[in-house]
Amino acid sequence: MKIQVHINNTKVSVNDRAFNYGDGLFETIRVKSNNPLFIDDHIKRLKRGCKILHLPVISNKLIKESV
């Protein structure tokens, strides 16, 4: 059995809301034949949720590349 350990040196402030309260936002996206369905609708909901939760809004291009 191979054991892997990943160390991330990123620091998070103790005042970070995501750290303290678990703030976050996600969408479940159905994919058919390697194509995410209704991606623009998902992006609109993600952006609306980010604004409501005061989270940084990510570009459509980055979201589409990540999906």
C-alpha cells in the first residue's frame, strides 16, 4: 500500500468566514457526452449566490474551464 501525504503551506486567517462558518456555494451539474447541460443557468445561480454570501465572483471563462 502506498501512502501519500500532501502538505499545503497556505495560511487561513482565523477571521475567515469560510473557516469559521463553512460558507460556501456549489452546483451539481449534469454532464451528457462530456458536455455540461444548462451551464449558463448554473453560472447565473452561482454568481447570484456569491453576491448574496459576499463571496468573490469568478469569471464565466474560469468556471467553464474548471467544469
